[in-house]
Amino acid sequence: MNRKTVLIAEDDLRILDVLEKLLSANGYQALTAVNGQAALQMIRSHCPDMVLLDLGLPKMSGLEVLQQVRQWYERPVIVVSAHGLEKEKVRALDLGADDYITKPFGASELLARMRTAFRHHNVQESGMGNPDSSYSVGDFLIDYNQRKVFVEGVEIRL
């Protein structure tokens, strides 16, 4: 079985340890970084399947990391931060975060958000969410370019 690799970018060593153990116990391979520069380097060198990113990292903020990696990294990034202000959440999401979870949080909620982010990423990779493609099963066709649905070649009005 190919375990998914998740980078945890967190400067609080207690939280980092808890997250690392949580992910390992749930079948993920955890990588860690304790500052923004190390996180950026780890993403470049290991290209993890997902990043859990704290915003308050030393040496380079999580927002700076997010802004840089979104130029080429297309896998899920979930911000895990103590910053609960709406404007911080909106900024992170606008910069490309797939989700935002505020500390403190429950382990089950984090794992559920990770599963959701992986599902959304898998849909995008398969082309089902891609507006430049189509999806078909048997005689059923969704043409994303035309925004139309066909059954046996006949357009279905929705």
C-alpha cells in the first residue's frame, strides 16, 4: 500500500509531535518542518501529497509559503492556525489554501478535512471538475466545455 505523505509545517513542537503521531497512527507518512523556509524546501524536495501549514511560522510566514508554492504546487494545502480572524481565513483561502482549521481542533475533524481535501483533489485529477474536459459512462456524457449533458447522443435539458 502506498501511504500518502503529509508535510506538517508547525513551529510549536508539542503540536508538531501530536500531529505527527496522529497522522502516523492513521496510515499517513508524516514529514515535518519547524519554519517557513524549511517547509518551502521540504515541499520542493519531497512534493508531499498534502501540506498542513501553520500561518505563524518563523523565518517565513505560512502565507508567504502558501503564496510561493501555489505558483507550482497543486496538491491540497490545509491551513492549521491559531489565527481565527475572518480576514486571515479569507486571505489564506484566496492565496490558494484548500481549507482552514482553527486551533484548537479535534483530531477527527482534522482527519475528515484531510479526507475531503484528498477527495476534491482526486476529482480534479480525474478531470471531473475540469472545465476543459468531458466525463462519460456508457451512453451518458457531460461536456464541461459546452455545459451540456447527453444520453445516447441526445441533449438532456437541466
